[in-house]
Amino acid sequence: MKNITKIITAIVLLIMLFIVDIVKAQNGNWVFTSKANLSSVSDFTSADSMNSMIAITDLSGNGAIMKSEDGCRSWKRVYLDSSKGKFLSVKSISYPSKNFAIAQFDSLYIVKSTNGGLTWDKYKFTNINPPYSLTGWNGIISMKDDKIGYLSTSNTAPDKLFKTIDGGTNWIEVNNKFLNGWDGCLIENLICLDKDKIICILDSWALNSYGIATSLNGGKNWVIITNDLFENKCHFTKFSFLDGVNGFLMGYYLDTLTKIEIPMLFKTNNGGLKWEEIKMNNKSILKKGGPSSIYFTDSLNGVMGAREEIISTIDGGSTWESEYYDRIKAANQGFKVTKVKGSHGLAITNLGNSFYYQPRTTKVKAEKNKGELILYPNPTSTTVKVRLQPGEEELTIRDVLGKEIKSYKGIGTITGTEEYEIDVTEIKGGIYFITIKSKGGIRVEKIEVVH
């Protein structure tokens, strides 16, 4: 009987812990929007806070590109691989501006769009000068803008590195003969910071080590920094640069006791020629490990995607707190995260479940009307709809300094709710506050305008 009681008690505790996890997820600032039912998401990139693209493999094994124009609320397919029987998947995609996107498929070609994904041009890999042919092409592409960018091939070591100055129509091989034993390594990640400035993450099987390779002259010379320089010999994974000089680098090492990947963080203020480790006060914050992505909006505020979880920092990476954790919607999946502008954020899991970041609302209590002000879409670049309650007649938009930008009077109804649409196309991008007045009091909500 005692054993049965212990078993029941243990089950109840597990259920309670499970419920706590769900409550935490529901109370978080990340809002679940859609489930894509994909085989995998290989890459996720955003041109701005509304426009994003993902490189996917669908359940039939076909490579495709999907796009969101409403901040990850909904997705539509804009490109599907039509190679019959080939089952080619998209390995990497770069989306530096609203109209320009370019992606590479594994073995034969790249595709690019100059009209936001409405149409795509297809280029075979044999167009590269000098000709270079691969099977199983599986690399990374990074564009600075719609003209300049780099891509790597990742079939068998040594990897090849190429550069374009015409938006991906033609590619020229770049010298990547990394000296000091790093020849023959794999390029795990890369980022194009400028025309001749590129940084790569290297994986050397021969040296059993990871390194950072930086070139300031288009690959003619390289500076190599190895993970042996730091306290834990970590696996470097992802970059997040604020500009061409200041940036962050994420890595991890495996805890021998818990078998959980522990994150590590580094920063640079000289374009990647030197990296300094940021001492994380709570490295063990990740419940299931698996740090997979990093994004900083400025020198203090950043987010990290991990297995089933998103964590955030407001002090430059020293202290982190859990921002979203969900065992159901992100079961055993890693988060790819980005905060594109201001407090706005986007996230997607490995199987295509998407989320957006909704900042905690600013609420002003009214004498009779204490409801939350509902407005959408937020952020917006064109119009925003405000849901009015009975008796609300006056709406004002003010900037963060309290200056009145627009005012509307006599807009509500006496009974029932009503949606009022506001045009924000002539308002400069930034953070604003919408105030609704009624005889019972006021309601306030923050809105972000992006252009």
C-alpha cells in the first residue's frame, strides 16, 4: 500500500511540474502562431520585423522556401523545387532586404528573387567561374546586400569558398587556405560583413578543434583564433553582429555529468580579429541544453534559442533568464530566434512551429473599463486596427516623449464593440503609444511602426 502511495505521489508531482511548464509558456512573451508540419527547417532569416523566409524540407522530401509578411503570424510557400525525383532540399537562405532573397540547394543550383519571392531565377552551379562541380552540395550563403556576398560548399573537406559582386549570378573562388594546420577543414558558418570582410567558423577533424577565421581583404589573408584560448574547449556555432565591428559569438561545451550542452558567449569590438569571453553567471539555465541560435539587437539586449526554450539577456550576456519554455509546441526541437527591430522578435522551431514576441502590455486602469486594449497587427507598416469598447470616442497617438502625433474624435459607438482602422504609412518608424478615452477612464497600448 505504501509503495502505491509513493507511486501516486510521484505521478502527481510530475503532473504538477508539467502544468507549471505549460503555465510558464502561456505566460511568456512569445506567442505561438502556427504549426507547419515540416520535415525540417534548415535556415531562417528576416529582412525586417514583418518579412521573413525559411528554407525547408517538406514531408515529401522536397525543398521549398516559405515566406511570412506579417511577423511570423502566417506562412505561404513561394518556391518549390521542381526537379522530378531529385528531392533536393534548400540548405541556406539569405534575405538582406525586403525584395532580394537568395538560396542554395544541395548539389545543383542556387535561386534568387528580386521581387520579394514572387518569381525566382535559377542558376546552375556550373555557372561559377572557374567551373567547379559537386555532388551533395551542402553549404552556407551570406549576403551583405543585393550585390555582395559569400557562400561555402560543404561536401567533403576541404570546403570551398566563393564570392559574388553581382547578386549571385556569378561566383569567383576565394582563397581559403587557412594556414597552421587548418587546411582541409569544414566551414560550419560564415557571415559577410562587407565587400572584403568575412568571418567563418571552422571545424578541423585533423586538429580536433574549432576556430574562427577572419579576413579583411577578401580571403587573401586570414587570422585564425582557436577554441584552445578559452577556459572550456567549446564548439563555436553562431554569430550575431551589430555592425561591421561589434558582434557576438555563441558556442557550447558538453557537461560530462548532466550530458547537457552548456552555452558559452564571446564578444568582439574589432571585427572579429580578437574575441573576449563573456562570463555567464547562470550557464546552467537551459533546462535541456542545445543552444542553437543567438541574436543581439544592441550591446545589451539579446536572445538565445535552445532545445524547447528561449532565454534572454539585458546586460550584454552576463545574466540570462528563461523567456519561453514549452514541452508541447517545441517538443525536443531547437529554436531559431531573431529580434529584428526594437522589442520585436521572431522564432521558429526545427519543424516549422512559429512564434512572435509580444512585449508585456502597458495597462492603465480605468474606473469602469479595465480591459486590455486590443490592436493588430503590431508591429505594422501600413495600418493598425483598434478594437473599441462601448462608449470609447477619442483616440490619440503619441510618441515616446508624449508629443501628439494624431488624434481622432467621435469614432466609437454607444453599444457593442467596433474595430477602427488607422493609417500609419505617414508616421515615421518607431515606438508610439495609443490612448483610448471614454467617460469611464483610459486605456493605453504600445505599438511599433516599421518601414
